[in-house]
Amino acid sequence: MTLLSSDWQRACLASLVLLALALLLVFKFHHGFEEGIGWYLVLLPGGILASIVTDSLLKGFPYGESVVFDVLLIGFNFAWYFVISYAVLKAFRSALKIKNRFFGPGDP
């Protein structure tokens, strides 16, 4: 039995796993203040864009700001991890095609 799925489905699954791991590392493990900011910026780079968009959307409305920010944070970071995962999958597939063209499918 083979598992047939397209690249975008595999990238979607990979980005969900990566996003879950990043959220777990940033929000569940306790770090120092400076170290926590570093982990946040490295693992969740969509937080910068989410804060800018949230501030521009809700200038006069302080209510619901955290909900909008959380949704944008998850959405932007999912898109970030999806683009990275999809690019890696496409690069791997093209490298595999080049290898198969020159060396054949059975050679290491």
C-alpha cells in the first residue's frame, strides 16, 4: 500500500508539525526574558507582522486585540512554515529527478 499525496499536502502536514513544535517550545518551556524573546523571534517570525497588522486594524478598539493577534500569529507562521516546507519538497524532488536522469533510478 502506497501513500499518495501531493506536495502541498505534505507541506501542509509538515508546516502544522513545525508550527506546533515552535508554539510548544516558545510558550510551554520557560526561558529567561532575553532568551524567550530570541526564541520567539527565531521560531515565530510572523509575530512581527501579526503585531503590525493588529495595531493597524484595531487602532481604537482595545477589545479583542489578543484574539486577532493570536489568529494572525498562527496564520502568518503557518504560511511561513508552509512556504519553507513546500520549497524544500520541490528542491528535493528536482534534485531527485536530476539524479535519476544522470544515474538511473536504482543507483545510489
